[in-house]
Amino acid sequence: MQTLEFEVGPCANPDRSIGSGLVGVVGSGNLEVLFEPADLNDKVKFVIATSVHGFDETWHAVTRSCAERYRLANLVITINDAGATPAVVSLRLMQAVEEFRGGL
Amino acid sequence: MLEWKELCDQLFPQGHTVSAHGLVLHGEGRIGNQTIAVVGTTEHAAIGVDIALELSAAVIDIMNRQAGIPILMLVDTQGQQLSRRDELLGNSPFLAHLAKCFAVARTRGHQLLSVVYSEAVSGGFLSLGMIADETYAVPGAQIRVMALPAMSRITKLPLEELEALCRSSPILGPGAHNFVALGAVEEIWEGPLDQCLLTALAKKNNLDKRRELGASCGGRTGAARIAQLVREH
Amino acid sequence: MSGAHKSFLERTARQRIADLLDADSFMEFLPPSERHFSPHLPVLGQPVAFDDGIVIGDGFLAGAKVLIAAQEPAFMGGSVGEIHGAKLTGLLERAVQQRPAAVLLLLDTGGVRLHEANAGLIAISEIQRAVFDVRQAGIPVIVLIGGSNGCYGGIGIVAKCCDHMIISEEGRLSVSGPEVIEAAKGVEEFDARDRALVWRTMGGKHRYLMGDADLIVPDDVNAFRDAAISLLGASRPLTLESVMQEHAALQDRMQRFSDCADATQIWQALGVADAKNVPLAEIPEFLEMSAHVRREEHA
């Protein structure tokens, strides 16, 4: 297992309506994503546990892209990954945003 | 490991009437000033629909004829019967029926004890043995879920990795000592078996204390805590 | 019944609970944010799930308070590890105190999680004990089987220790899996790749005809919901009398079908009209075909 932990942001124009919760399942080729609120000066912290080593740059790229696209801020986003592709990761993050938008 | 006759002679020096009908044992033993009902298996029996039905009949017979008498299970099983016929007729309902008979016996005041005297594996052990108030084992008894090579094949984890884990943790490898560490086996009967049985009979506990035991032995520290959190949520 | 078709099989554990219970009534115990995951999986380099693959909590079913557990089929095959098992045992123990109208168990599992084999087997035994305590308290335990893993292993035994079972035609109930039987006894004994054989032997329709499942439903969450509602408050007595009755029924089953090589023979002997077409029949037609088959009494 590899664990990555890093911050993205701060977001200049954050969407403050995104609440907390869990989407996804830790199945082969899949992942679960947990959103939790935190006071991070409009930054987002990603904590990723993955069974596939050596994709640091891909994780950084995908998460940064999502954080910017959805204007994420003040969230700890924890991921348990079992080998999902970048496309599936992006999909789950989008799913999380849509489900938890309006949650606050 | 012991032969069942030798086991019964040592458990009941005052005498016993335990006999084998095929792979199923039943009878009675005298110890102290008590009579104990005995049910069990021999020759590493695979427990499927036939043996489950026979064992259930024995337990029902005990409930009808000997109210409140302690019941001792003698466990020697290679696991559940692996066959098309047994799954067709239903290992699930037949093995559950056996468990229900024991559960009803407990509610009717029968103390339930079990001793693994040879082998105890997986679904067979679940059905005959683990349902007791306390489970014991004689020195040399073999208790396991699955042999490590098979486990390695199915989990796709290297055998060396599993073997290494076994050296430091009781969580997955074969061995009666692991089941003691996890709280599922109360203790290994090292001394004279009749003395061990008398001590066990004196316990008279019908609550499931295995999680607390596993926590205090250090083998299973999560289970008791988690169950408590759920109860108190 | 209302609403569009919602496949039970294809849903996650969380979705099954959300769609089964009254809208927005579910409250989760030990949610993922609390991070009660397996301490054993990381040692073996395996990813964890923050709910260890089982979702538990309480909610309402047609206005009645229920406790509910759903195994997540995608995580480790729904298998039982130390934490997963303790969540289920704790829920059952809570039921004795909280006294809900029922405990609903959405079982979708291969049985013991081999990565934590010993702890998994012991957990299953503890779950079994706790089920009996709930039944002793007069609270019905209702099993729902309809997921992709079926209900296998020691949990297959626990399932039949409960009051009632609702199964879909997609569901399977067994102790040993097809692959295990084939590995032990050969492909002649059981061809694990013969899906039709697997479902004839272990599938919902066969278990229903044998009397092991009380209700059979199509693969639809609403159908499961309606079936569960119909069983609220229907606790089965677990007494010497009821196990003796069950024993007689199982003896009768053994006598009648012990020599049957295949399920189709059993269905014919049961008097099912057009037994060979049982696998193809939709549920309403299947129920018609089996309407006059005598239902076994179980404990």
C-alpha cells in the first residue's frame, strides 16, 4: 500500500455549499471517497491510500484538476483506492461533489 | 490427539456408555456425582446433512429424556461435507438445525461444553464445538479454517507472506494456540482430563465471553470494543 | 408496489438500505468518518474500507423501527473479518436492548475473510449466538438474499438460524461454494462453471421450493421491501417443540430426496408443474407453478 498526503489550493472562488459524506466502494478497480469539512484556509487536503504504487503524479494531476473544476475548499478528502483508473477517480469525485452539494 | 475411546476413559474414570454409530458418538459419562451427556464425531468426520441429522436427533433425545443435564461435544471433524448432494438437500438448513437444537438446549438449562480431541475445521467446527458455552482442546489438537497453501491460492497472497504473518499474529494460521489467543478456545487441557472436565463443569457460564477473552489475551482487541460501540451508539 | 424497477443485485449496500427503508429514515452506526477499519488488511498490503464492508444502523420500515445491516458485496467479496463481524454482533446485541420490530440482515458474502481467517470464523460463531439471543427476546431476524456473492460459508448456516428468509431468483444460499466442491471432489461431482447447475442447486427458486426460503421475489428492491414489511412482528418460536417439528420435516426431506441426483428430480417429486422450466419462469409464473407444493415447517 502507498499513502499520499498533500494539499491543493487555496481556491480563490470556493463553492461553500459542498457537505460531507462517502461515495464509492473499495472493490477491484474502484475506490471510496470520504469528504469531511475542515478549516484549511480554503485549501483542500487529500489523503490517499492506494494498492497501486508509483502513480503520484497522476494522483496529483487528477485531484488538482477536480479541486479546481469544482472549486473545492475546506475539505479533507480521503480516498481508499483499489486500483481505479484516473477516469474512475474523476467520476467518483464528481459524484461526491454532486451528492454533497447543498449539504451544508 | 486421542482415540475417542481413550478420551472417554480418561474423561470418565467412573465409567461411561459412549459408543460409535458410524462416525457419530453418543452416550453418557459419570463424573463427580454427575451424569454428563456426550455427543460427537470420530475419524475426522465431514459433517453434512446425514451426520447433522444424527447429531440433532441425539441432542433432541437428551432434551426429552434428561432435563438439564450438561452436554459435552467431542469434536473431530475435517469440516463440512463437500458434495453436490449435501448442498442440494441443504447443508445450510441441516447444520442450522443442529445449531438450533443446541441453542434450545442451552435455554432449557443444559450446560454446553466442547473439547477438540483430534481435528476441528471451519464449517464442521462452527456447527459442532463452537456453539458451546466454552470450547477446550487436548494437547496436539489441530484447529484451523484452512491450510495455508490453499489460503495462498485463493487470496493470491504469497505463501511466504502468510507464513511470516503466522509467526507474529494468531489471526489466520492453523493452530489451537491461535484460537486460545483469540478467545475461542478457553484453554488447552494439559492435566488429567477428568480434573479438567470437573473444572469446566464448575464454570456454569452461558454468556458469550469470547470477545472479552480475546481482548484480554491480546489476540482480538478490536471485536469487543467495536461491539460495545455499536451497543452504546 | 410503486416506482420503477430497482435492481437489488446491482445496488451497493448503502443504496439497498436507502431504497429499502422509509425515505431518509436511516441513521448509520459507526459511519465511515469514524474509520473503524480492519487492522489486519494493511499488514497484508490490502486496501481497507472505512466501514469494513458492512453498513449498520437503524431506521423505519413502513413506520416501524428496525435495525439493519447490509454487507457490501464489492469489498473483499462481502467477507467477514474481525471488525465487520463485530459490527454485526454488536447490532444484534443492541437489538435485545432496543427491541426493534425486526432486525434486517442483507447478506451478500462468501463467508470468512481468509485474510483474517480465524477471527472471521470466530466472529461468525458470535453472530450465530447473538442471533439466538435476539430470537429468544421475541424479535424477528429477517434475512434478505439477492446479491452477487450469494450467501455462502458459515454465514449460509447463520442465515438459516434466523426467523425468515426472503430470496430473489438471483440469490444463492449454500455452505460450500461450487469451486470448493469441484476442487475437492472433481468436475464430475460439480462443474463450477455450469451456471445453470449452480442455480438449480443453490439458487433462490430451489431454496424456495425446498422450504428454506420463506418468500421469493424478483430482483427488485421494492419487492424485497414489501416482503420484509409483510414479516414485521412475525417472530418464530425457537423451542423444543419447534425444533422437533423441524427435525421431522428434515427427516421427511431426507427420505424423499436423498437419492435425487439433481434439483429437477426433486421439483418433479414435489409435484411442481413443468419442473424443467422452473429456471426460465418469471416469478409470478413460478409462484403459480409451485402454488400447491406443501411448505415445510421450520424453527
